[in-house]
Amino acid sequence: MNARRAVGAALKGRDDAALAAARTRVNEAKIALGERGPVWWSDSTPDQSRRMARNTSYADWYEALGRTA
């Protein structure tokens, strides 16, 4: 969060050099947390991201939500 706050401060201060440094720190933190970079898990399941739930193996679960919600 310190890096994210630094991005905000750099934007407010219109400091391009500080902004670039802060964004680099944010990127490094995201990579360290596993949010960016190469996939670090291997569970052998198909990737269903970027698909509508009704078009995946979650279709039954998704349909049931509409009846109870």
C-alpha cells in the first residue's frame, strides 16, 4: 500500500520521476504477491477466466443463483 500511496502523491504533485518509481514499486509488489508474472500454480484444471459463468462448468451453479437471489 505504501507504493500505491506513493503513486497518488506523485500524481498530485505532478512528479513524473516519482510516479515512474512508484509504479515500478507497485508492479514489483504485485509480482511478489503472485498477481502478475508467470502462473505459479499447477492444478491441471482448464482456465475458465474471461468467460461468462453460464458458458463454463459453473453453469448450474450460476443458474441456481438466479432462482434464489
